[in-house]
Amino acid sequence: MKPTRFETAIALIDKANSEDINTYQVAGMDYPKELLYSQRMTRKLLQFEPNASKALQIAARAQHICRWKIARDEYPMDRVGYLKWRETLKKMHADLTADILKSVGYDDQFIDRVKAIILKKLIKKNEESQTLEDTICLVFLDYYFEEFADKHNDEKIIDILKKTWVKMSDKGHEAALKLPYSDKSLALVKQAIS
């Protein structure tokens, strides 16, 4: 059976992300970092929002597509530099995804919708952009938070958790509080949201 447009788009996103030169280790195995991240995004999205549209599923899968191609140190190492880097990345992710979707035959309207979700346009007002943001936060909290927390002081962690919490919806908050944290991490989360 011939794969659908959707399946082909996902496969092409995975192919691009499988070229990541950075690896991430899970259970003693090395994975291309952004490929692993994108698969975690899909898994978490479908747990959080089982009826996610195809557009939202593609946006989640492609949210970090080829992220390694623009290094953080190409921008000043301050807050302004960080935000400029993030904006440049978002635009690149949206454009690369649009090219893939065009190549498999999606129309402009669908492509624009996916791009708007990846760019997180009208977050808090657009349900799909908000669901993507919630999913990003949940993936961070579930898969990367413990490791991140080990590298920074509690003050910085609490500040980051507060910023993460503000971006999330009430439904996102509920899901976040059900994640399996260590005692220390749970204490930090509770401190941040109190």
C-alpha cells in the first residue's frame, strides 16, 4: 500500500532529523538528538491530545527540524541574543517543514496552518499553538528536566519552571503535575508554582 501524504511528510521530517550530528543517549544507545526529540514530541502530543489534527501532529514532529544547523554561539550569549537565535530557528523550522509539505502535495492553506503552529502564532488564543506549547513543556519536564536541574542551581531552576508554567494552559498544568518526578524535582516544581 502506498504511504499517505501525511506518512511521507513524517518520514521526510525524520530523515532530515536523523542527520543530526549531535547524539543523545538512552539506555546505553546513541540516537540523533533531534530525531529522538521529535519522536518524543509525537508520543507526548498523542498522550496529551489524542485527537490532534494532522497539521498539529506535523508541527510537533517538525518543531526542532534541523535545529543543529544554526548554533547558539552564532548569536550574542545574552538574553537578546538567545531570543534572536530562537526566532531565527523557528522561522527555519517553519520554512523547512513548508518545503517538505509542498513536495508531498499539501496545499498552501494547510502549509500556512502548520507554519503558524510552529511559529506559535497567537499562543493562548490559537488552540493548536497552545497545545504545541504545552507539549513542548511536557516533553521538557518528562524527559529533560532532571538532567537540566542537575547542572544548575535551584534558584535558576525555579525561575525556568515559573517561565515554563506561565506558557502552559490549565490542561497542560494538570498533565505536568501527573508526571513522574524525583522527590527533589517535585519539590522544585511545587516551589515554582506556589
